[in-house]
Amino acid sequence: MNKIDEFDLSASMARAETALSIPPACYREPEVCDAEIERIFRRSWLGVGRADMLAGPGSYRSLDIAGQNVILLRDKDGAPRAYANTCRHRAARLVDGEGTCKGLRCPFHSWFYGLDGRLVQAPRMDDVPGFDKADNGLIAYRAEERHGFLFVCLDATAPALDDHLAGFADIHAPWPLDSLVSVRRQEIEVSCNWKAFIEVFNEYYHLPIVHPDTVDSLYCPPDAPDEVAGNFATQFGATEGTGGLLEDKQDSALPPIPGLTGRAASGARYTWVFPNITFAANTDALWCYEAYPLGPERCKVIQTACFPPESVALPGFDTKVADYLDRLDAALAEDIPALVNQQRGLNCPEARPGRFQPLLEPNVAGFARWYAAQMTG
């Protein structure tokens, strides 16, 4: 029996008004972390970043996510592809980092693969009895692009991405997510469980305590959470000024996103696409976080800040965007100590699941409901 089977997750499946949070042991037990990788990260669609991190055909990036080594690239037609980062000969790692290529050449014995994953060259293998290059292409995974984001799924039997994202397009239609430009992508490691990191991004409850002098006054009480069909949670809230800047930097505000009207032009929508990517769509910018487990008490986090191309082209953009990036860094600098402290509390043997504040933590409750279903299904 897996360790996760010892915990009762049924109370996390209720609605936010009555649900309990995920049991603290699920944030600290190595066996639970292993089960999450198997039942969630190897079976679900994973958000692996913004689409423009692969600029065009031949662009590639190596991803090391939850114990899986993946090459993400664009083929000659510009379509995203994902492959296991291992040669079919004797399993050497093919690439590191990012770049542009015409194909993938193994640094060990020079086997060469096309962007479509086919084995093109295998030196001195033509005379090997029964060897066929057609049988030795790269191990491929599912890779798709939606709404300016890239998604990878390691499970060939998982439902289609559009089913995973059911209802996402309509709710986010006011924001031109596809066209936003990534200005900064940075990676950090945080000494907390991966779930806890995304949870804090998706709740209003901590704002006056953790961010009293930086961003708290910008956020009005949020709207009720949206009812959705897909595997995500989302909540909109009005802001005083832009949530993309610190309270004392509002005079650096960039123009609103072109075409943004109505209620959407008055605040920010916080969305968590389960399991691992979350973002805030503001009036003038978007920023997103990916989180991946590095163990039960440590995670890798990738932050990306995005802006409309019209803003990026403005004179003085470099000066103004620095204030937006400072806001992200300042909030993160306040969140991380709170998360590290929370992890210390989660490690206490007497820690117990707690109740949610339904208006201020509905996205967190929505994830708990989804998580419980994945881990017990």
C-alpha cells in the first residue's frame, strides 16, 4: 500500500464552505511526493511555460520536471514537440539548456535525430543484423500550445488537452493571452512543498498579514469564484490601480492591455491550471508561476512576466517594466519566508487539516478537491 492510501482525503473533496485542507502529511512525506509524481505529474497535462520561450522552428529547451527529463522543441512547421531527453542507443542525455538546432545529435556516439524525432543517422549501424532506424526514434510525449502556454503530457491515454481546459477560453476571452510577450523568465528553488507555493499565490487571506506595506491595499475584496468544468480554478477581483506595481509605484503604470473592457479592465483574474501552473491576468500585464517538486519540502519555481507587444514597443518601457519586476520580486521576498515558516509547521506531527475561508481561498479549495480525486482515483 502506498503512503498516500493511509490518509483520508474525503474531507478535501467537499466545497470550500465545508471542506478541509489537504492533510499536512501530504506536504512532508517522501512517499507521498513519489505518489504525486506517479499519479499527477506522469498522468496530467503539465503547464511548462509560455509559448514564446520557443521562438521558432528548431528552438529547443531541456526540462527537468518532477524526475522526468524532457526536450521541448518546435519542429520545422513550428508545432511543439516533446521527447524524452535520452538517446535510443545507450541512453546518453542529448541536450542541456536551450538553443536552436536543425536536429538532435547525441554527444556520446553521434546518433542524430530530426526535429520530428526520427533517427536520421546511426554511424556504423547499417550492417547490424535486424537494426532499423525506423524503430529507434526518440520517445515522444504529447505537446500542445493553447492560449499562449505550452503543455506537455507524459500519458498517452490521458484526456485531450481541450477537455482538461474545458471552459478556460470563454472565461479568459477578455485577455489576449496568446499575444502577450515574455519579458523575464527566471528560476528559483524554495524550501517548501510545491503545492504550498502555488496555494499562496491563489489566496487573498494572507495579503494584509504578509504584504501589509507592498500590495495589500491594491486588492479589493474578490468576487465569488467562477464555476468551471475544466481542471482549473479561477477568481476575479477588482484592484485599486494596477496589481502589477507596488503601492508607491503606481505612477509607473503602463497603458491597459488593448481591447480590455468592462469588468476585466478593473482588476485581476487569478487562475490555477491544475496541477502546476498559475497566473494573474491584470489590466496591463500577466505573470505566471510553474512549480515542480524537488522532494516533499523543496520545489523548483519558474516565474515569467509578460506584457502586451504594444507596451513593449513604447519608449521608456525598459524603465517602467523594471518597476513591475521589482513588484514581483518584493512580493516573492515576502511570500518565501511565510512559506518556509508554513513548511516548518506542516512538519509538526500534530499538524491537522484546517477549514477554508470560502471567499478568500476558493482556488486553494478547488485544487484540494482535484488533488484528492487524482490521488485516490
